[in-house]
Amino acid sequence: MRKLVFLFALLLSSINTNSQELNCLVTVNDEQVAGSNKQVFTTLQKSLNEFINQTKWTDRIVDNEEKVDCAMTIIITARDNNTFTATLQVQSTRPIFGSSYTSPVLNLKDNDFSFKYNEFDPLVYNKNSFDSNLISTIVFYVYTILGLDADTFSKYGGETELKEAQNVMLQAQQSGLSSWQNVVGKQNRYLLIDNLLSPKLKNYRNTLYNYHIKGLDNFANNKDYAKQSIEDAVLSIEGIYNKTVGNFLIRTFFDAKADEVVSIYSDGPRTRNAARLATTLRKISPNNNAKWRSIE
């Protein structure tokens, strides 16, 4: 009997430590689409939640409390039978050591999302082919979320996952859809993963690591050190300014972090480069100038 209890406990432990990596909430919003037959959207939402959360995406051993919290919101803007036009909001957060606070890592809106879907279509991902823009887009962002999350815990720790996202992009290019193509000046999925894996822009990922590990994770124990580390990390982003068209990575960073940076620097002791920080923020992220005024 004791042996059976031990084997059962071992089985539970194995299930618990090899669980899926994501805790993702998928929402499909159909309010902009006319018509009474909307069951397909409910089915799609349920299927996507199951697909993302019940798939093992990596070889990593993950405890339940280590799952990445994230959300994907699909807003359907048009429908033509089984063809849908939509936008996709992708968000992810990371827990901060010694606190109940979760920090936003990704907050990105994809405005170029169209796909075909018939109710009860199976959602299957084949890494060696392009079968569906719905599947490819969702899987692309799954691996991007996992890669960026890993980068916040270890230096360039998300390399494997980001290369998986790159593979999704390469396979999807055969679709001819603009969101997967190298189009000068267009901020799309191609540009996002190309920038994240670009050697000349690698400092961006190093910034993510320093910002979280040296900065936020030290706030509970040494606020002054943490605040200075965050400042140094943010200032380092200036190094990639003007290296890409439109500064897509800089925009991506501040779409997630602008409010957090304001919260950190709007009060409390000044850091040694506070004046330079305000000047740099106005330069590299002018869209947030109204927010930066509160830290001057």
C-alpha cells in the first residue's frame, strides 16, 4: 500500500513539474460584427484557450507557479463567411521577487490579422509548414512571449524560443501575407522577430535582463540600487536608437513599460542621472512626452 501511495505521489510530482508553460487568457470579441450566428466565436475562444494552455511548447521543466501569465485579445472587425479580419492585442507579465507586483513585459497590438476558420476546425501546429494564418500568428506570439519572459530571468535566455518564433515567420512567408514579409518601414511580425534576433540590436534583450534582474527584483531589499539599475538599463536603450526604421523595439519596450517607469521615478530619491534620464526619454520615446513630464 505504501508503495502505491509513493508511486501516486511520484506521478503527481511528474505531472506538476512538466506542465505547460503558459497561463493564457484568450478573449474573442465579436461586438463589431453584425449577425445572429455568433456561436463560432465562442467555439474559437474556447479552442484557442485549450490549444495554448494545454500544449507543451518547450522542453523546460515548469512548476505551476512558474507559468507565464499572458493574454491575447482578438477583436473581430469584419467577417465574410469563414474569413475574418481582426486585431490582436498580446500582453504578458512577470512576477517580481519579494513582492506581489507583476511587471508588464509585452503589450503589443497587431493590426494586420486576418484568418480563415470553420467552427470546430482542429487547431494543430506543424513547425515544418504553413497551414493556417490563425495558427501561425498565435504560435508566433506564444514563442515571442516565452522568449521575452526568459530574457528577463537570464541573459539572452529566450534564444531558443525566439528562434522558434523566427521559424514560424519563415514558414508563414510562403502565405504572401504582408505581416510576415520584409517591408521597409512596416512594423510587423517579420520586423519584430528580426529585430529581437539581430546582433546589432542585441543590447535590447540585455536591457530586459538588467531592468528586471538588477532592477525590479531588488526593489524589496535595496530600493536605491534597484532604481539606479533601472535607470542605467533604460538609458542603455539609447544605444539602439536610429539603428532601425521606426525604432520598433523602443516602441515595444515603452508600450509595456512607460507607466511603470513613470511610477518608479515620479517620486522618491533622485538617481545620479535623473536629468539625463528625462532628456533621453523625451528623445527616444516622444510619444510618451506627456508622461515623462512627471519625472522631470
